[in-house]
Amino acid sequence: MTEQQRLLADVLERYGESWRISRSDVPDVWTAVCRPTPAALHILVAHSLPELSEKLAKANGGESQHR
């Protein structure tokens, strides 16, 4: 398993229940979408998986969970 695959598994384990995480090829970005209430929509966008991991950690009120 590559480092990228390990990080993706970690991100999905930590945030996958509350965030929908996906990667787009054009443009090449990672996105995370959360709908905490029917009227609220939170969207995070990052150019790399480590950057998305950092943003998810901050959005969830914690420090970076990136290893």
C-alpha cells in the first residue's frame, strides 16, 4: 500500500461518516462535502490529499491528524 493509499484510508476512517470525500480529474482537486443540517452545506476543496486532511482536521475543531 502506498503512502497516498494509507492517507486516503486514514482520511476515510476519520471523516468518512460525516463527509463525502471524492477526487475530480478536471480540475485535479479533492473535495469533501458535509451537510450538518438540511439547510447547511459545507464544502472543502484542496489540491492534494494531505491538504484536504489538514482542512478536515481544522473543520472538525481539531489539530492536524496528518501523519
